[in-house]
Amino acid sequence: MPNLVENVLVDPLKAALQKEILVTISTVDYESGGPNVSAISWLYAPDEKSILLAVNAESRIVKNVIHNNELVVNLMANDSVYAIHTKAIVKVEKMEELPLKLALLHLEVKEVRDVMFYGAKISVEPRFEKTYDKDAAKKLDHQVMTAIRKYE
């Protein structure tokens, strides 16, 4: 059975991207031209064609997107692994309402590929926990996600 390819986020993937979730993103490194992979959790899918994400405004991710707007979100959800190919733009260079200097990226979904190898499924989705002050982490997560949703 061939892996599925869509041009939008199907409902289970959109739903997964509307709650806190760990994903990796891949960009093209602006210096080496090679791959750059980062783990993030501050992202939100307002609809089936868009993903918004917040990252450190001075991060390599922002520099990479400015030089090459190809960005892939790697998502483990819905019993499988998906590569969400997007075109990224820096929508806001610095989100003013936050205590950290974060940029907002807008990702336009171009293709969603099920990339799980044949004959397998994800039995347990990745989980993570914050290793610093739990109350401070919860407060910051709420502030960032509220700010992201303002740009729907």
C-alpha cells in the first residue's frame, strides 16, 4: 500500500497541531546549504493550509527561512509519521507582547506525506516534559500560544 500524499492537513493532523506537541522542523542551512533540524513545540494550525510557529527571533531557523523558504515539519500523529512540506515566511520579526524575543513564522502547507515505513505504525506518540520551573513554563507556554493565535 503506497504512503498517502495530500495537499492539506487532514483533520487528525490539524487537530494534533492545535495542542502542545513535539515536532521537528527541517530547514536549509543558510551557510552550508545542508539540512538543519530543530525540535519545537510552539506551533498551531489555524486551518488546513497554514501552520504558525514561534521561535527565537535570533535563531538559525529564522536566518535559514530568510535565505530559503523551504521548511518541513516532521509530525508523529494519527498512528504514523508525516513530512509536511511548506513555504515559510517570517510574519512578525519580534512578537512584542512576550517576555522573550520570539519571531512568528507563517507556513503555507504545500504537501503532506505519510513517510512511515511499510508495515508499521506509531504505537506511542512522543512526549516531553519541561525541566525548568513548571509554573513558569506553563505561564510562558500560555503567553506564547495566546500570542500565536492572535495571528490566525
